Amino acid sequence: QVQLVESGGGLVQAGGSLRLSCAVSGRTLSSYTMGWFRQAPGKEREFVCSITWSGGITYYADFVKGRFTISRDNAKNTMDLQMNSLKPEDTAIYYCAARRYLISEWLDWGQGTQVTVSS
């Protein structure tokens, strides 16, 4: 029962940058891991990165290491994804999600924000 709202998507040129934000509300986040996923047309959803709310421990998929940075602001209950050196293959709908520690399933999802990278 976490409400998630993404923003910041748009159209950028290859090599450019975008910063996505996820506003989180509905419950205390100290026991949660937050993450970003993406889904391109005709493709399955894939994991991008995650961060633990309390400790700030991060994990990145190999295809974004060195390019994307996940962060969170505990006071404002927001989570950001700084996306640099964007590639056309990064084009997708990006979703923020939440799960409790020790729980495998990501149970709370935002509506998504479109990221389009032109070549």
C-alpha cells in the first residue's frame, strides 16, 4: 500500500541525460527497498536498479552501471534516477516499485514515465 508517482520522462538525444523522480507516500519506508524497472515495446519488463530506504544500499543491472545513479531523499520521500550517457536502447517506460525487506515480490508500482532516446 505504497503510492508511487513517476515524473521526469521525455525525449532526449543519444548521449544526453534525464533525471526521473518517484514520489512515495502511503506508509513508512524504513523497511522497504525501492527500485526502478523498465519495459520497452515488445520486450519483457527488466530490473534497472534498487536502493534500500534506510541504509542507501544500491544495486545496478550491468547494462546501466557507470551511467545511471539511484538516490533517495528520506525527508521528502522521493527517489530519483539520474540517467547519463543515454542510448537508444534505453528507450522504455520506466516504473518505480517497492518491496519489503525479505520479500521477493515487488508489490507496489507506479504508472510509469516514458523515456525516449533518439539516435
